[in-house]
Amino acid sequence: MKNFIQNLLRYPQFLVLIIGGVLSVAIAPIIPLLKKPVTAIAMIAAIVSGFIGVSLVLRAMLGLDIA
């Protein structure tokens, strides 16, 4: 039973490591693009508009008030 609890307590550590690895792999190709001002502005605008779009779609799907 002690081994089971120890293994169970390791899952949050594995989850953090997996999320960190995925973010590292996803962000690594974007970093060189952020060194140029034109592409940096375009990337930031794309990320912000993406978040706005996702939030509007979720609000519409869930029937929440937009205002």
C-alpha cells in the first residue's frame, strides 16, 4: 500500500514535466520569429485575436452574456 501511495503522489510531477515539455517544443520555433519587430507584432496580434475568438465561441456555445 505504501508503494501505491508513493506512485500516486508522483503523478502531479509527471503531469508538470509533460506539460513543460509540450510547451517547450511548441514555443521553441516561435522564439526566433519574435526577434524581428514586424513578425513579433504579427505573432502577438495573432495570439490575442485567437484568445478573443476562442472566448467568443465558448461564450456563444455556453449561452453566456457577451456584455
